Amino acid sequence: MNFLLDENFPKVAASVLREAGHCVFDVRGTAEEGMDDPGLFAKAQLLNAVLLTTDRDFFHTIPHLFDSHAGVVVIALRQPNRTAILARLGWLLSHINSRDFANRVFQLRDKSFIAYPSLG
């Protein structure tokens, strides 16, 4: 799968995902660093990449604005830190089939998750 890391997502996630065989894009250190949320989402779609972020706004806006997209994962923890974010990402990747990411937005919380649309 392809992933695009938001700047607020731990950079170490890139190496973890690459070691698992995924393709990872990160705008940090490029001319696109600091782009706004619509630009970041557009970049993810251009790359056919699932957007990884901690920005909760994506969960509430993307499903209402776009019918078709590669997917969005929002990790929304009470006390976010690199270890906890990576643990939730690992849980998601081990429990959700890669074909279920397209056109779906996930919000992962400390001990639960929401998928929109639901996983049926």
C-alpha cells in the first residue's frame, strides 16, 4: 500500500511501514512541507496513498466532501506519543484488510476505532 505521512505523524512510521513492504511518502524536507490540509489530501490522492494524520478534522470532513479517495487514517489519542501512535497504526494494519482502506476514513482512539463508512 501507499501511505502519505502528515507532518504531525511520527517520522519513524515511514521506516516501520517501509520495512513492512509499503511505499511511504513524506512532505517533510520538501518544497511541499507546510502545505494546507486540502493540499495535503490532494497530494495523497495524486499518489493514490492513504493519508496518515493525527488531525481529527480529516475524519469529520473528508467523508462529506469526497466519495472516492485512497483512504484516511486519523489517530486521535488522549495522550499521543510516538509509541502509542505506532501501536495503534500497527493494530490497524494487522486487523484491517488493505482493500478496505479505499473510500474509507478511520479514526483510531485509545481503545476503539470508528470506520466511515462502516466495515459492514
